Amino acid sequence: MKDWCLDKRQSWLLIFMMLPYFVVPRIQAVCVEEERKALLAIKASLNDSYTYDVNPLLPTWVNHGECCEWERVKCDTTGHVTELALKNVISIVYEDYHRVWPLNISLFLHFNELRSLNLSWNYIDNTIITTGLERLSSLKKLERLDLSSNSIENGVFPSLSALTSLKVLDLSDNSLGGNFPAHELATLENLEELYLSDSSYYGTFQNQGSERVSVLKKLKILDLEGNEFSESLIASLRHFPSLKALHFGHNSLHGSFPAQGSLWLT
Ligand SMILES: *[C@@H]1O[C@H](CO)[C@@H](O)[C@H](O)[C@H]1NC(C)=O
Ligand SMILES: *[C@@H]1O[C@H](CO)[C@@H](O)[C@H](O)[C@H]1NC(C)=O
Ligand SMILES: *[C@@H]1O[C@H](CO)[C@@H](O)[C@H](O)[C@H]1NC(C)=O
């Protein structure tokens, strides 16, 4: 029994060791006021486009309160927003395919520490281009941009070419079409993952300047699934030295698998 008793010195030591758990409060960032206002403006912009009650959307985003604790928001320890996971803000509640959210992209310029912006599945259209998409380039830390499953058109690429800090870009399942945007993508030298599935691209990848994107030396994942590229696609992908995964199912590839073109894939 004696073994289990602590002498006075030991119990002080124990109390001392446990102290941080009780006394030091959980480090909780206080969100930056300008960014809190910007979040509320984003929420308010839902009101501009919908006639029905949008109050049930983003219910934790309210006038008072600590915005780092709001749903879909992540902050760093200094209270700057680093992540906005705004996938499906609208259609979770409302299944209405004729809506668009004419989102003014300027609303995001306040988040100087933003690393990840996810706006997929929101009925966003080209308004994000006309409201200054290229100005997101002032967000020097922005690494992940997900605009998949919206109604954005091919004209988006000249604006996107300014966002050189991007590592992950997802534009799958929009209304892109037109030529493969090799010229504009070539500026995104830090890109590691590029998703362009279901984009209605077709024809000979090579003829559309695929060699221009050879500057994407860091590209590891390329998703071109669900387009209509011809079989020359595979051979022309030798331009990407770091490629680890290539998705090209559901294209217009015919003939035998061009082993020669795929050997460089490690
Ligand atoms: C949206 O509009 C409703 C009804 O006019 C209003 O009660 C609500 O406060 C508005 N929400 C925002 C975020 O502006
Ligand atoms: C977008 O927001 C910016 C900044 O608030 C504003 O200056 C601009 O007029 C807005 N654009 C549109 C099309 O509403
Ligand atoms: C966007 O959010 C969805 C759902 O949470 C996730 O699957 C996807 O990977 C995110 N996109 C990026 C680029 O992080």
C-alpha cells in the first residue's frame, strides 16, 4: 500500500506537471475583423441571387461570434483564415439547376493567408472572371483552388494564369470546351495536380500546344478523363517529367495501347 502513496514532494511535482492542462487555456485564435466582415459579405451575396430564404445556409456565420469557429472556415494561430471549404454551399439545401451564384470574387481578396479555396458545386458562372479572378494572384499563399462542378467557361484561363502559387487546380465538370488551354496553363509552374475531367476537350492534344505545358515540371497528377482526346494524347504526355498519375478514361482513344509513349511514366 505504501508504494501507492505519494510523499509531499512527489505530490507537488504531480500538481506542477498537471498544471498546464487546467490553467493554460486552449490557444484560440481571434479572427481578424476585416476577414470576419468579408465572410459575412460572402454570406450576404447569397441573398443577392436567391429569392428564397438563404438564412439556413451557413447558419454559424452570424454577426457576432468568433469566425475561426464557424463551419467551413479554418484559421491559423494568428486568426487569419487559411481555408474556406465552401463546397456545395447552395445545393445541399436547394436542388435548383437554373440558379447561379453570381459570386464577386473580390470578396476573397481580404484573406491574405488563404491557402485553400473550395467553391465546387455552387452554380458559379463567369461572373467570377468579370469580377477580377486574376486578382486572387495577390493571395501569395493560395495553393488549392477547387472550382469543379460549376458553370464556368473556357474564358477562365487567361485569369487563372496569374495564380502562379497554385499547386492544385480543379476545374472538372464545368462548361469549358474550346481548345485545351496549354498557353495559359504554362504559367502555373508550381502546379502539382490538375483536374480537367469532363471538360469537352477533343482532338489531338499535341496540336493544341501540349508541349507548352512542359514547363509544368512538378505536375504529378493530371486528370483528363471524360474528354474526347484522340490516342495521340498518351504519347504527347511525355512532356511531364514528374507525372505519377494520369487519368484518361472515357476519351476517344482507339487502337492498341501505345506502350512507347507510356514507358516514361514511373
Ligand atoms: C438575407 O435576407 C433576409 C431576408 O431579407 C434577411 O433576414 C437576412 O438577414 C439576410 N442575410 C444576410 C446574410 O444578409
Ligand atoms: C465586386 O466587389 C468589388 C469590391 O467590393 C466592387 O468594387 C465591384 O464593383 C464588385 N463588382 C460587381 C460586378 O459587383
Ligand atoms: C474540395 O472539397 C471536397 C469535399 O470536401 C474535397 O473532396 C476536395 O478534395 C476539395 N478540393 C480541394 C482542391 O482541396
